[in-house]
Amino acid sequence: MKARPTRWNWLVPVSGLVIPLALVLAVALLFIGISRGDVEALARFLLLSSVPSLGVGYALFYVTRARLRSLGQQITMAYGLGLAIALINILITARLMFLSAHDLTLLGLLLGFAGTLSLAFGLTLAVSMSRSIVGLSAGAAELARGNLGARVRVEDRSGELADLARAFNQMAARLEDAFAAERQLEGKRRDLVAAVSHDLRTPLASMRAIVEALVDGLVSDPDTVRRYLHTMRGQVQDLSALIDDLFELSHLDRAERALELESTSLRDLISDTLESHRVQAEQKGVRLDGHVDTVVDPVRLNPQKMQRVLGNLMQNAIVFTPAGGVVTITARLVADGVQVEVRDTGEGIGGDELPRVFEWFYRGERSRSRTTGGSGLGLAIARSIVEAHGGRIWVESMLGNGSTFRFVIPKGS
């Protein structure tokens, strides 16, 4: 924030002189009934007494303020100077009015008593303000030392200092939340590096063993060589799929999250998904079924990304459904858009695993191996794509009772 121009430093004392003078003269002229000549004399007297007083007072204030480090001391000093100037002017005026020595002494005592009370109130205000500022300073020092849980006490319910204390506490809370999020992100980054390292090391070790066996001539018969090469090709495909998944997630979690949407037939996407997975399901003895309400289409979405979501959910459902089971995919309109549901009659997911199924590289106790669990990125990718469409995805499941994955996206115009 830019500092106010220097002219504001002069506007305060000038307004402090002009405004009271104008009010006094207006009241004297309009309500008390003093003659114009007396008003002019009063104006001259007030100017002659107030201008030097204000000049001396402001000079003393600026000279002594630099030596007073405490805000409470500065406020008390300014308050005392104002009272002293007022008392001196009143006593001089009373003396010029030819009051008796007795009356002048009594007036001085009364003014001294009133000034002392007023100074006490000013001191109380200065101490209260100083305490609030000291608390803010201590809280800032705690933050600087790394204590992000530091908070300051809000002394008053209203006022600038109370607003400042609330703003400080809000800033500290946001810093604490940001630091916690950063630590969580750092933990996820370490988990990601460890998971990627593991998933890369296993197939690379297998391919290295195969290549060394072929190069060293340990395997010579054509059938065994063909089997080794077939195994190596599968490992290469797994690595390629893992890299593609990581690349997909990196795009979805950055600025590329804004997808290009178009009016699309969700019925056709679901039909294509069922058809592309039918051979895999038949080989495992799993029956596929699907239903889409007639009022669903068209839906505004990204066809390629949504096909990826449907394929990932269908792939998981088939993998974890035993022979004789059924995988069903349905789509219908709901209050907040279109809801797609993929239900299976498989083994289900334990309650402790449900909150983690959409995490990167999480495969669960039932699927630690790559042969059944894949890369562990399929559901994370599905969640990112659904959220990029402005929707949400969740799962309901119990061990032994199958799983139901649902997601809702806006239908669009």
C-alpha cells in the first residue's frame, strides 16, 4: 500500500484548528446571540491563542515522539499536550476576564481535576492499544520462529486493532493449512517416487534376466526363446502402459485440466465399452450387462477421456469378479446431472480400503501384484477426469458383496 502524500500531515493540524474555530463562532453567532463585533473579537482572540499553542504543541510532539518507542507513551504524551494546551488557554482567558484570585484558583483546581481524569482515560486507552500491538508483535515473532499455530487474542469486538488481530489469525491459519498441505504433498511425492521405482524395477529386472539368458546362450531351443520374447513383450507393454498413465495424470493435474467438451451420446460410449471388454469377460466367465435411460443423451463431455473412465471401471470390475458373476453398467438422470454406475458381484472392498482406492498406486491388500492390480493408477485417472468434467466419483462396497462405482457429471446444454 502506498503511503499517503505529505500534505495529509499538514491537513490534520489545520483542520484541528479551523473546524473547532468555525463551530465556536457559529454557535456564538446563531444560538447565544453575541453581536457580530464580539464574534470578530472572539475570533481574533482564539486565533491569537490557538495558533501559537498548536504550533508549540505539534513541535513538542514531533520532537519527543522519536524518543518514545512505545505507542502507549506516544498516545499519552499527545493526550497530555492537548490537555496542557487547553488548560493554559482557559486560564489565560479567565485571567483576561478579570476573575478574582479566588475564582481563578478554584477554576484552576477544577480544570486540573478534570484534566487528570481525562488524562487517566487517555492512559487507559493507550495501555489497551499498546497491549494489543504487543500481542500482535509477539504473534508475528512466533510465526517467524516457525510456530504456525500461533494466534493472537482479539481484545475488542470492533475497531481497527480488532480487525487487524482477526486478519492476523486468518493469515496464520491459512499459512498453517498451506504448510500442512505442502507436507502432505511432499509425502505423496515420496510415495509416488517409491511406487514408480518399484513398478519400474520389477519388469526391468525380469527383462534383464531374459536378455542375459539369451545373450549368454543359456536358452537355445526355439520354443523357449519364443516364450522368453513373449514374456519380454508383455513386460514392455506393462512399462508403456505405466508411462502412459503417469503422463495422463500429469496432464490432468496441471493446466490441461480444462477439457474440450462436446455434445456426445453417452449410450454409444457405454455400448462401445461393453463391446471392447466382452472377449475378456467371456474368457473369465463373467456376464456383461448395460442399460441407459432414453432421456440421458446427449451429454456434454470429452469422449476420449470419458471412454477412459468407463474402460478403467469396467476393467477393474471384470478383474475382481469371479466366474459366473455379473458386471452391470447403467446411466440415468439425477438432480445434479447424469449418474453412471458400474456394479459387480465380485469379492468387494474392505471398509479400511474404501477411502484409499482412488489414491495413486494404491492396489489394496487383495491385489498387490501387477498381474491383478494393474499400475494402481486407473482409479486415480478416473477420478481426475471426472473432476475435470465438474463431477464427482465414489464407491460403495462390502467384502463378499461386490462393489459399485458411481460418478456424476453435469449434463450440460
